[in-house]
Amino acid sequence: MIHFNSKFFLELAKAIGKLIIAGVFIGLLKEYDFIIAILLLLKIAYNLYRNFVTRKEKNWLLIVGMILTGIGGIIGEIWGVTNGFWEYHEISGKLPYWLPFAWMLAFDYLYKVEKALIPFLVNPTHRNKIVLAIILALILPALGEMVTIYLGVWTYYWPYQLLGVPLYAFICLVFVHMLVYSIMNAICRKYKIKDPVFT
């Protein structure tokens, strides 16, 4: 299914490295959630600037996906914290200020990783792209969560955990990503948009 070569592993290593850096960044600054929010918002602004100002072809799917993921993620976070399924530590309220921006950047991150890894598919059919998206959504966000959980950012209270991340969280992360993926695919089909990830 995938051409496993040095370039593939280099792309994967870069993706995991970025994830670990982001997790350590949030973990070390967890008590300064407003500062983290400002820095993540600046990162979003920078990414959008690079996408819309410096390139001739504008990728509107990127901003739509970020907004959808931010909304879906916050709805899930409110549901989880309200029902006592997980809890954030060392913050002033129930949810940290940076949370919607982290969800938005999660879409941006997964989109770029998928785009970088799709060329390594032996047969890049839509079905194989979906399988790749599910595998990445199952592994990468949970890996980032493991780093932040280890650094005391939050605690899950669901059972059946792997390094602090419960089975239910793996399922929820894949659900949110694939829901947004499906919406983005529908947008591409309806408006005949060619995108390396969603079409």
C-alpha cells in the first residue's frame, strides 16, 4: 500500500517531531493558557498568510477545514469536560483559552502530513487515501496527547488507557477528523475542486 523508503520515513519523522515540539510547548507553558492562545493564534495567522498571500493558488479548503475542526473539537471538549470524562489542569476556567486554536491547527497539521505522505501510496485511490487518513488520525493526535498528558496538561477519566489516552479518545479523534474529511470531500465533489487529499 505504501512505498516505504527513506523519504517516507523522513516525512513521518518530521511530522512526529513537530507534534512532540507542540506537545512539549503546551505542556511547559500550561499555566499560561492565554499566552499559549495568543501564540497559537499567531501561528494560524502565519499559516494563513503563507497560504493566501504568498501563493497564487489559494487553498480555501484549508480555512474551511480549520474552522469546522475548531467548532467540532470545542463541542467535543465541552461535552467531555461537562460530563467529567477529562479535566484540564492549572487553568483559570473549565477549558483553556488555546483549545479552539489547537483544534484548528490539528486540521492544518493532519492535512499537511496527509498531503506529504499521499505520494508514497502505491495506488493513490480515494479509498487508499481514506485508509491513510484514518491511520494518521488514529496515531498522530493520540501521540501528541500522550506528550501533553505526561506533562500534566490534562487527565482522562475513561478506562482502557494506553499511556494516558483511553480507547474512547482514539475513537473520538478519528471520528472528528473523518467527519471533517467527509465534509471536505463533499465540498470538493459539489464544487468540482481538485485537492490532493480530499479528491
